[in-house]
Amino acid sequence: MITHEIRLYYNPYSQTLSRGVLLQILETAANNLADELQRMIDTGDTEKESFAVILADPTETREVQQPTDLALAAVLLGPEAEDLMPNALAKIDAASRHGVPNGALVDQASHCLGDDDFAWGHSAHLLIEVEGVNIAGETGDYTFQVALAAGSGLSAEQDHDMAKMILTEVMGQIRDRRDSWIAEQRREHGRWGWYNQQNQPPEKYRAILDLAPIAHL
């Protein structure tokens, strides 16, 4: 049986998704991830019994002064998972800095990786496709990253697949819960435009009212 540990570092949804509910989402996903690692061991796909994955905060609402500021949560599987966490965080840091998957940086753009960067493996990215017009005025389908994670402990491909598995599950659950929350506010109160309890702009956006212009007509 694969043991697991969940570490929640930050909840950027505290007004709309409680810490308890977020932990429940992570617990369910961690159980599924542990089951997948056990399956891989049982089928001979891996002999390794430890894996660590870090989920980046997709809201990017915090000022990032160091790589740990990127972390939303971590899931540790097996007895040696904690030792693998720096590898996972390094992958997230590089992918976040450059907007390029860590594996692509390692394989095709190592000049982007400086001293003390991690020289192995893939980050995992959740993407959406949007139809629209680009800056050149061309119409088409465009792909955007909406979430990021990275894992360590298995092969490069297995690290990616396991990180993508839990990233997809956790972000899907968060999205569904928060979509339900705002739909409920609109059913009960009518128009509701903010992800907060007051339905009012917070101070960081109200500050525009006090910003002095350099010219006024």
C-alpha cells in the first residue's frame, strides 16, 4: 500500500472554496494517484515506490519573490518523496519563468537554464483551446496554459503523466466547485460579478479611483 501526504501551502479561493473542501479535493486526487503508482508497481512499469508532485498556484495572485511562492500544494507518495520535492519545484520554476515546458527547455533550449537549474524531466501543463483573433488579425484556434504542475521520482515520461493526471483532476474539481458557487450567487441575488462575498471590487482595483492622471481633458 502506497502511503501519501498532502501539503496545502495556500488557498487563493478562501472566500469561495473553503480550506476543508480544497483538502477533500486533494485527498481524493492523492488517493487516485497512489492507486496509479501501485498499479504501475504491480504491472512492472516501475520499481520505484516514491513520487512527489507539486501543483502551482494557477491564479498567480501572489508576488513571486522565490520559487516557493509558486506552490499551491504538494502530494507525497512513498517513503522518499520529500527528497524529490526540490526537483519538482525546479521544473515548475523554469517552466513558469520561460512559459515553456521544462522538458523542452532541457532538450531544445538549455541556454535558458542557468546555473542551479534542474537539467532533467518534464513539467505538466493543463491547456485550453480558444477560438479568436491573434495580434496579427488572424482567426483561428489558440492554445493557452491554465495550470502547471511537476512531479519527480519515476521516469521522465511517468513523472509527466502522473503530474498531468492529478493536475487535471484537481483543477477540474476546483473549476466545477467555483462555477457552482458563482451560479448559486446569481440564482439567489441576481447579477453577481465578483469572486468574493461582498460582490464588490477589492481595494487593489478600487485604487484606480484615487490614481492621479498626468493629463485630464
